[in-house]
Amino acid sequence: MSAGGGAPAARAVLQQCLRAQLQVQPAGDQSEAQFVQIDRGMVIYICFFNGASEELLQKMVSTLLNVRLCEASSGRLVSVLELPGSILIVPQATLGGKAKGRSMQYHNNISKEDGLRLYSAFVSLCEKEVATASASSSVEVKHGTYGNRQVLQLDTNGPYTHLMDF
Amino acid sequence: MSAGGGAPAARAVLQQCLRAQLQVQPAGDQSEAQFVQIDRGMVIYICFFNGASEELLQKMVSTLLNVRLCEASSGRLVSVLELPGSILIVPQATLGGKAKGRSMQYHNNISKEDGLRLYSAFVSLCEKEVATASASSSVEVKHGTYGNRQVLQLDTNGPYTHLMDF
């Protein structure tokens, strides 16, 4: 993990949720907008920077799904896998922004193609980890469409927002 | 602004919202929970670190309220003051967390008393800037109670999440 030293290769913001809903397809002329939804669990906003590679992904997913940020009914903090909770993955390139004057610049963000490739692999790894760890069919991994506007509704019992750079 | 160099003195996460509601008083034996709410505008999650001082606040508030992150009806990005939009300030000490193994540690976070003092001054400065900049009575600054659990409901048209370290 990039511990304050060099530039990060990826950035995640984590929020706990009771329910979260994300648009995955905007409304078209003939179609209504489509959404995915999770109940209790964790929202992972994710951004990749220049230089990020697939080798990073396993460690990222393992860290994010195993860090103890979720409040169990006992009050104890457990991981989202232990809760067990669902996961909503939100591609969020804006997390790579740096202020220059009054504008945000995204010069360190990864290219669209590489970002999509890493994002898809990240989602697949999350799905695999959750499937391996949980026998509960109520636990789901949902995710947004890369490159789209991320129309989100979030209902929390305290978002307990955390930042993790990798 | 701490541009990737030294340790930051404060951290803000910004999300755009169509509506956001935050609990400011939990339900008691004889009382219902109390909430504040804004409509279109920006949520500012804020965390102070050891070493943060009041001198930092004016620059922080000026930067956060003037950076162009809000989509005007024309599609152009403008500041929350220019939109004009409301502001919901959420104290979020968890933003100072660093992973150590599977746990989060908050060793760099400011003490509770200093944090409360800076938070209150930050809120006051935001209120002052908004009152000065906007003639619209529909523009409001609302904020959470420092030290409480931040029970949040968020409705976005794309949270467009940004991180700013100071």
C-alpha cells in the first residue's frame, strides 16, 4: 500500500450502507433507466492511476474485503465478508482529481481502455472472493458501468467514510 | 495544499447531491431523532489531523466553495457558490484512518477538543462565505454534530466524488 510515500496506483473510498442504488443504464428514447441495488454492505468507489497494473488487483481486493469496517449487530467491527454484506462497486475517476486553481485536473488518471480493463478485472475478483467466502445467497456484488455517469442513492447508518490508496 | 508531499493537516471528500439528509440528534427515550436536510448542492466530509490550525481554515473554505465541481443546467462546471447550491458539512474522522493489518488506526487524527474547535470554526466560515456570496434564500449551510454517528441519506445525479488534502 502506498503509505504516504510515492504516488498511488489506485484509490478507493469506502462507505458503509444500509441500501444503495446505482444507475447502470440511462433512460433512452424507448427504454427506462436501469438500476442495480444492494442492501446492507459497503460501497467501493474506485479509481485507477497511470501505472496501475493487474498485479495490484488481488492485493487491493483482498485488503478492501477483509479490512474491518462493518459494524456487526454485536457492535464489533468485522469485514464486509464476515458481516456478511453486499458490495456495490462504483467507478469514480473523479477521485483522481487534483485542484489547479479553481479547476480539477485528472492528468494522473489511467487511460480509458486500461481503466476499463482493470475495472472489469477488479469486479470479477470481488465476485470471486465473495462467492468463495460466503454461503449466503443474500450477499451480492453489484457494480456500475465504467465511463457512465454514476447516479447513486445511498442510505446509511453512518457512512463511516474511509480512503485507501494502493 | 498538500500536493502529495508532506502529511496533510486536513482532508475533505466532496460529493454532489440532489438531496442529502443527516441525523443531528439520535432518538432518545422521549424524543424522535432530528435531521437536517439540503436539496441541490454539495456534501463536504471533513477530517482534521494533528497539527491543523485555524490559519488553514480560510484557505480550505475558500478552495472548497470555489472549486468548479457542480454541473450547471448549461452543462458547464461551476462552483457551489456560483450554482448556487447548498452545503452539508459532515464531520468524518474516519477519513483519517490508515490500515494496519485488517484494522484501521487513527493515530494522526486531531484530538477531540481541537477537532471540535476547528470543525465549529470551519462551519462558521462556510456560513459566512455563503451568506456573502449568495442573495438566494434557498441556499443553506447545514452540518452534522461533531462526534456523533453520521446517519446520512444521499440522493445524487452522479456523486462525482473528489478528495482534497490540505
